[in-house]
Amino acid sequence: MGTLYEKILEIEPQQWDYNYYCRPELRMNLPNFENDNYCDFIKKYFHRAGKEDIFKKYFSIEKTLLKRSSHTVSIFFLGILFYQKTKIWGNLRLGENPPGYEIFPFLWFLTCLFHDFGYDYEEDSKKHLESLINIDGIKREFNIEYDLLTQNIENILIPKDIFQCISNYFLFKREEYKKLDHGIVAGLYYYDKLVKNRRFKYEKLKERMYDKGSWGD
């Protein structure tokens, strides 16, 4: 049957590289799981989506994720393996987005990446318990304008009643275990930053189109 490691090495590149067909010149290799710099892999994978500004504005990947980078990359490839080799692929077939790249690998990569970026808050919960008392406290602390939990996202595959439990689970873990849930903190924080990054790039694109039109081109 082979080990999980051997199965991961057998994954076809187009199954984990969301940009495999769109940008052949930017194709990536599997990381060397024995001694690779996982932070470099993460930055390269993320950079191609045009979201590298989030690294520059909001965090240093080396400082924030260095201890968790191997875990992040390993979970990413493990999720790809499960997606491709089980019934998940048939039940959760997301297809491609308008530019033509595969939706699942990129969304799963973001999920693994941002989930682990919140880990420092859980590890150092005592430092943040007083300010992050509930979901509203998270929003105030990080100046969150785009609240993931209030979004009416079409075609969402996660049951909406799960979203309604998130606030209560955050409070339960905080009160019962004196811990902040790193997945909730990170999910709220980085959803807001992704939306802001997208809106910023859209506004810059509109400015360039306006300027180009004013030149008579």
C-alpha cells in the first residue's frame, strides 16, 4: 500500500498546483519534505495569486510561521491526497474559477496557512484574554471591517448553522480552557485582510484604466 509520505510524492502536480495550466512558466516542484525551507514554498505558492502584499502589510511569514511551516505544508498535501483519493472529490467538486485555475487547491492552501497563523495567539492566550473577550473583541482589536461570520456567501458548502456556533465555541474555549481558538482568530483576521487587499487592487486597476483612457490610448 505504501506510506502516506509515498502517496503524497505520487500526487500529480496539477492536483496541488492551482496555477499549473494557467501559468506553466510558474510551475513549482514538490518541497523536499526532509530538509526543505517550507517558508520559501509557502511564499512562492502564495505570491503567484497576487496576494503577496498581505505578507508585506500584515505579517512576516518567517517570524510568524517558522515553527509551524512544516505542519502547514504537510497538512496541505495531506488534504490534497484525501480530496483526490476519496469520495470528497466527487462530493466537493469545485471546478475552476473564471481565470481558469483550480479552486480547491488554492482555497485549501489558504485554509491551512491562515489557520496556523493564529497559533501564536492560542499559545500566548494569557496575553490576549482581556482584549479578545468575544467575537466583537476580535473585530475591535484588529480593526476588522469585513466580518466573515456575517457574509452571505453564495453556494457555500459548509452548513450555515455551523457559522452560528462559532461565537459560542470561541466563548466556551476561552472560559473553560482559558485559551483563544487560533482558527477562529486567524479566520476572521485574514478574511478581512484578503477582502481589503482585493478591494485595494481593484481600486488601483480602476485608476490605471482611468489614466490610460485619459491619454487617449
